[in-house]
Amino acid sequence: PGMGPAGRSGAPKKKKVISNVPLPMLNWVPLQRETETSLFANMDESVVYKELDMTEFEKLFEVRRYQRDADNKAKREAQIKKAAERITVIESNRARNLIIAKRRVGLPAALVQRHVNNMDLGGISVEHVELLLKFIPSKEELGALAK
């Protein structure tokens, strides 16, 4: 009650600096206690503004914008077209799980393939075979791969 925006009662409103370029957002948390005894309560900001070179400050902290000239736009469209043509063999979540399963098995892929093709349960445990069974492609996935 009776407190200003920064938690001070009757304190003069501080000058807001307006930048000419976009600067990163700062997520400040307001102090919950009195700030009348703090360093900033009695600070003369005009001295700081005189010494601070705002053009240099803006140059150092400016949020970089993408230049939307014709060349960049053409490159971006080419990248989008290339990404659309790219075929995804396995979804990313399933691929991540397959990598984890491969680490669990602890054998090179060629050796696992040899054990599976020869139905050699001595070289790979039943638990690992069951784990790898989840990653056998479905008929739809095989059809997509054939295309």
C-alpha cells in the first residue's frame, strides 16, 4: 500500500531509456523489501546516462535480426524445398530409443545382425532380442522405404 512500482514510497520516477534497436528482454523480479537504503535509491542516473555511450551499448547488445533481402529469401526457400524433399526413414523419438537399445545390447550392429540371421541365442540374450523386436519396421514403413 502506498508503494511505487519499484517498492519505494514517494520516490521520483526513474527515466526510462528507449533504444533505437531491439535489445534482449531482461526478466527482472521486483524486490519484496524496502529499497530506500539500497545503492540505487539515491543514485543520480543522469551521471550514468552522460557516461554511457548508448550507440556502443546498442551495438554490443542488439538482438540480431535476419536480413530479408532477395538472396536470403531465395536461400531460405531452397532450404525449405530441400527439407520437404528429404525422406524420414524413422521418426526421431523412435530413432532415439533405438540408439538407447543399441547401447544396452553393447554389440556392433553387424554382429547383432549375424546373430539374428543365424538365430544364435548364444551370442545375444533373449532380453536384448525382445528389446530389438520393437524396432522391426511395419508393412507401411517397408512400403514407404520401397518408394
